[in-house]
Amino acid sequence: MIKEKIDLFRKLFMALDILVVAISFFLAYMLRHNVHIFYNLDFFPGREVLGDLYPLSRYLNILPLVFLGWWGALNYFGLYRSFRRKKFFEIVWEIIRSTFFVMIVFAVAVFIFKLDFISRSFLFLSLFITSVLLIIERWIIVASLRFFRKRGYNYRNILLVGTGSRAERFIELVHKHSEWGLRIVGLIDVDEDRLGKIFCGEKVIGLLKDIPVILDENIIDEVIFIVPRKWLPIIEESLFTCEIRGVKTNVAADFFNMKIAHYISSDIGGIPLLGFKTTVGEEWQLLLKRLFDIIFSLIGLVITVPVFLILIVVIKWLSPGQAIFKQVRSGLNGRNFMMYKFRTMVDGADEKRHLLRSLNEMNGPVFKMHNDPRVTMFGRFLRRTSLDELPQLLNVIKGDMSIVGPRPPIPHEVEKYEVWQRRRLSMKPGLTCLWQANGRNNVDFDRWMTMDLEYIDNWSLELDLKILLKTVPAVFLSIGAR
């Protein structure tokens, strides 16, 4: 029920935001189109520089992109999450960050799709007006909700079954989030000794067998069962009692104290399922990550085509063998795929690895060696500059890899992983990650695995961008390269 309430508020906010964005779009066009009105004002800057706009019909073609950009930015920066405990300045800051995000998206879109007809002055005016109107809209919403909450309007009466630690956490949440509009009428337990006692400020008003009478004598909008697993066989009759009376019920499903995974609910063919997911990120964020991977890789391949051709010729000229080295790697959840790299070693180097095993300088199941005799002179240059990994852009386009993600291991290394280390396979591998951006081979194996898990547990689009920015100096300075 709380989720439904939150979803309803989110949809209302989204609808309002779309309206604000549309109004701002047309208002910005009108002001920019009629800028000649201000030409006679001495304080108007650049009045002789600004020209005429293209017809409104041309600009209407980009309106869907405007909606999508603002929706993604506002969603990503938390404008659709509960703001009960947020200061208004925090909300303003989130809107400002969203504005800069949309500006970057538009700059990239204008460059990629060559939208030369878009006036820069119109774009900045639209962004400014939208951000101002969004701040005003959020101020009105926050002020209105606080006004109505203080007067106790729009509350739902809740009967809570359970008095354990999970029930106490729920009570604390309800007390903390008054914007949810929930009022707990009382608590239900199975132990007669707890009747009349107070838990977290709420009173135990009855036992399971008393629920029919309580429902008949009180205004109850919903009954929430937050009970231990051992209670499940004895609450069926109480659920039936609520069903007969048409009272909505919810049963808390957090029966297991998972340390890493978080709960997700779904259904297959009408069968309700409770899931546990260890990776973060909503579907729309993962979709944006995939779109970024494709666009970035395509642009990268187009720009580096001459480099590709030159490196292929040089590698084959300096040492016999194929220029592109192919190797089976483990991807998402252990799926094997063929990874591509420019060859940096002599032909047949894999067969010679066992001869050098005693010289391994990295702990764990991986092999790393500072002066590996199998690496060619030109191969050392390719590794220092990371040019050897350019062909992996093809793996990204195919969907085997991502731009940012844990580096893909070799299957026989995975077989030697400890249990906790296998979780790094729960996210698609990438060209660079925290390990790559923070020293590469200067980091020992356990720290490497820990950094990958830190990335998975804290993943966000913003984190991906930070890693990319840190990777650039790491590559150019050859930090940790071997």
C-alpha cells in the first residue's frame, strides 16, 4: 500500500514536471522569437547579435527529447523520491544538477545528430526557465503538504499485527514519514501478557482472535501483518477475516536478514515471487548505460579506424602471428565469450605460461609479471597506452562487455575464486573499473576483488562517469601498466 501511495505521488509529480517543461519550452521560444522587442533597451546584451529562430514546427521535433532528458535527469537526481526529511535547499540543488545534466545531454545530441538549427540562446533560456519553474513548483508542493500534514488530513487507519523488531522498524518509519498519511490504530499480538503494553509509542489492543471485533468496532482501512515466520500458519484465519469484511491486507515479506541483497517483488503468470537482488540500478538506468556503451563504442571505432589499420600492419610486420588476439573470458554470471585484443605477446604465448608460473608477482589465481619475456617490445608500448584494448569496443557493441565494469576474468581463474569473489560476475564486465583507474597491477588481487565489489554495490551512472575521468590520466601516465 505504501509503495502504491509512493508510486501515485511519483506519477503525479512526473505529470506536473512534464507540464512545466512543456510550458517552459513554449515560453522560451516565444521570448526568444520576440527578442526584437528588447532591441531598443540599452541594457539588453547582444541585441545586434541574436538572429531569427527557425519555425516552431522545427523545434517541436525535439520536444520528445526534451521530455526524455528532463525525466531521466529528475529521476536520477532523486526528485521523485520522498523529500519529507530534505531541506528545501537540497531540492533546489538537485534541480540545478538536473539542469546541468540536461544541458550536457543536449550538447551531445546536437553534436551527434547535427541539430544545427537549435539556437543556443533558446536552449539556455529554456533550461533557465524550466529550472526556475521547477523550483517554484516544488516549493508549492512542499509548502502544501506541510500545511495539510499539520492539520491531520488524508490519513489511513492501520491495524498492525506484530510487535517484533521488524514491526518496530515499521512503526518508526510511519512516525518519521507523516507524508505517507498512515495512522496506527493499535498493535495485535498472540501473547496475552503483552496486552495493554506500549511498543514504540503504540499500544497492543488485542490478540489475533480479537481482530474480527476490532474491525467491527473501529474504522480500519488496512491491516498490515509484520510477523515472524513461525506465525505464518496461524494468521490464515485472520487474513480470511479481513477478506470477508473487504479490508485490505498486506503481509511483510522480509523474512530473511540478507546482508547484501535487497528485496524485489514480481510475479510470473500470476504467481507472486519474492526476489533478492545484489546488484543496484533500475532498468531505465541500465538502459541508459547500454545506450551510452553503444554510442561511445561506435564513436570510438569511427575515430580510431586509422589507428586500427596502422596497428594491425605494425603488429604483423614486427612479429609473426595474427594481429588480433582472441581469448575466452567469463562475462555476466559466468557466460563465456570471445574477447578481442591487439596481440602484445609472441605467437603461442598462452602455451608458455606454465613455464613462468613460479615467477608470478600477483597473489591469487591470476598471472601478472613485470618483465614478462613473452611480451614484444611493441606490445609493451600497446599495454602502457592501453591501445591493446581498442578491439574490445567490438565486445561492447556485441553486448558481451560494457565501457565500465569489472575486468573479464579467464574461466580457469574463476574456478579458483573464493565464494565471495564470484559475486564480481554479477555485473557485465567492462573496459575499465575502479581497479583500472586506481593503479591496475600495483593493486594486489584481494584488493582488486574488493574494489570490484565496491563498484557493484555502489553502482550509478555518476560513478561510471567518475571512473572514466580517472581512467584517462591513469592511461596517459601508464600508472600500473605492465
